[in-house]
Amino acid sequence: MNVKNLIRVYLILVPFVVAILGFALGHSHYKLYFPIWLIHAGLMSWATWTLSKQSIHNQHQRKSHLLIGILFLIAPWLFIAIFAGMGPPPTTAKGWVATATEQQVRYCILVISGVLMTIGFTFLSNQLKQAGEEVYSLLGLTAIFLAMPLFILNMTYWGSFLTESFRIFVASGSTKRPDWYLPLRDLFAWISGIEVGLTYLASAAFGASLKTTRWFKPRACWSYILISLLGFLLSVLPDFSLMPLTVGSYLVSIPAIPFIIPYLMAVNLLSRSGTIQPTQEI
């Protein structure tokens, strides 16, 4: 296996390693995970630059725009990787307040990541249109444009509203929640389901678009499409579903998880972006 293939494997593994470490190790002190994240960010930047060099030195204007879109789709995981040290959000109000700054940073990162992914899909949609595919890429872009305002609203709810609410609850020492708290929480559960579902639909549509342009082999495209559609179905399941499906619904609704398929598409495109042709299969 040559260096290029090793770099590609490393980039593909990033979101999965981050998820495994985040859940397995839980929360670590920032003095431990922050330097490790900085090293990883440098390594990931180098890996992305190495795969990009052929594109940078051998690009027409259309292809350079494709590279911009690819880099924007990869960029979120440069920041999300820090969650491997932060671990999942605390499950108690006291735990949340004790790590309030980290939780606010977490959801700021997710907001930034959502914006980066939207920009990346916008550039990618334009290139797919120029390659002759307009329907699926337009549907995907429409879905992500609908999802992203809801996603940002949801992330600000978790990062700002809940943080301040938990501070009030902990300071009061009462376990009773105000009458407005539960209805508002249920409202944002609905908002979360809608924005997560739309994001998965966007990924499925872009997978179909890439299949139509033959930039990806059918097997790769079908894997993106089917996984995204499964994520969509699990994200919109009602609360009374069976336990295994409920667990699946929880996993696919974790804010960073819908970013994985767009990231993998981008890594796949990046590995061949310097030589890609409109009818070439990857």
C-alpha cells in the first residue's frame, strides 16, 4: 500500500475513531485532549494537503471549484475530532454546568461545521450541474438549505439555552422543572428530527447525483444512498418504536453523525480530484 492509499485510509477512519474514542473514554481533561487534538489537526491538514497537491497543480477553473467544495466538506471533521476528548455531553444538569464552557464550545463547533458543510454542498452541486446532473443535486441542495437553519437553531438551544437553564436549576437546588421546560424540550426534539432527516435526505440525493454523473462506481453510490436513507428512517421513527430501533434512532441523531457520509464522499473525491472527468467512475 503506497503513501497515498495510507493517507486515504487514515482520513476515512477519522470519524469512526473519533466516535469510538468519544464514547469509550468519555470526558477527559482539556489539558490532555487539546494538545492531542492539535497534533491530529496538523496531521489531518497535512494528509488533506498531500492528496490535494495533484489537483492544485493540475486543475481547470471548474475542477478548482470542485476542490473547494471537497475541502469544505472535509473541514468539519478537522474540528469535530476534538469531541474524542470531550466525550458525550453530560447526562445531568450538574455535570453540564461543571463543563459549561466545553459544552458551549462543542455546539459552536457544530454550528461552524454545519455552515462549512452547506458551503461544500453548494460548490459540489454547481460542479455536478456542470457535469450534466441537475435534478438530484438540486434536491440535495434544497434539503440542506432547509435543514441548516433548523440545525443552527437546535445547536444554539443546546449550547446556550440549556446551559443557562441548567445553571438556574442547579443554583436553585430544585429538582422540579418549570411548566414551560418539557414542552420546549419536546418542540426541539421535533426540530431535531426534521433537520437530521433532511440532512440524510440531502446526502442520499448527492449520492444519487454522483451515481448519475458516474463520478463514483455504482456500488459506492448505493452504499451512500442506502445508509443515508436508513439514517433518515431511523431519525423520524416515533418514540414508541422497538428498543433496537430506538437505539439506532438515538445514534443517527447525534449531531455529528450526519456529517460522516458527506465527509466520506469528499475524501473519495479528493483522492481522484486531480484527474476526475465528468464521466469517470471513482
